Amino acid sequence: MDNRDMKNVSTKQLSIANTAKKYPHEPITVLHPNLDLHWLWEASLRVRKNSASGVDNQTYADYENGRQERLMALLAKAKDG
């Protein structure tokens, strides 16, 4: 992933934030059009590396091994509903 990909993520986050500000009393119910591999990759980089394992008992180190494939599978699940 390069800086252009991260700029794209920031642009999407800004767009969501602007929508939330414009309609403060409306829930944001549809995020999947904004989800992509770059977004998930950036989110995975922001997870604390020393945090506790998740409900699936996977640690950050476990998830890091094969991250791209795991994120692609997560994205497919999120978009399929």
C-alpha cells in the first residue's frame, strides 16, 4: 500500500465525517460502499500490537501472518452481508 492508497482512505473518512455533521440526528446505516482493502489495511495497522486477543483468540501476531488474505476474506464477508 502506498501513500495514494492512504490518502484515499482519509478522503473516505472525511466524507463520512462530513455526512455525520450534515445530518447529526440520522444514523449512518450504509458504510459498505466505502469499505475496500485499503481501508481495512489501514485499520489493521492502527490496532494496538500488544492488545488482548479477540473473541476468536487471535492475537495481532496471528492476524499479521496472512493479513492480506484475511482482510480480503473479511471484506468479502462485509460486502456480502
